Amino acid sequence: MLSFSKLLLLALVIGAVWFGWRWVTRVNAIGRDRAAAKRRDSAAAGPARRSAAPPPSPAGDAEDMEKCPECGAYVAPYSAVSCGRPACPYGR
């Protein structure tokens, strides 16, 4: 036989499932809207903006670090930028 506590528990479970489903649906809709806006922004920027970004490197591609003779910082020699000092070998 169904008691009041069982009916109350059933109503709470149904309510939790209902509000949980609404929350998941809302989160998915926001994610879709953000992805669509990002696609619109990248398409509106044109080819100049897309070519300015460096191409992504493969996941297994790595460089050995070398110590800069001028500032002493360890940098990747093929992708290093100048440290701002006049004798920096990576600023050329």
C-alpha cells in the first residue's frame, strides 16, 4: 500500500529528474550557441585572421630546450622569441 512518505519521495524523485533534464537541456543549448558564435566570428574574420595563427603541431612533436646565452632562460630554439636584450640570438 502506498503511504504518504512514499508518494512524497516519488514526487521528489520525479521533480529532481524533471529539473535535471531542464538544466542539461539549457547547458547544451548554451554550448551550441557559443559554438555557433565562434564559427560566425571565425568566418567573419576572413582568411587574414585564420592565416595569422600558427598551424597546430602534432601531439608527438617536441623540441629540446636550450639555455639562452644572453638572459639565461631556457627556450625552444626554433620557436623562441626575443627577450628584448640587444644581444639576444633569438630576436633576429
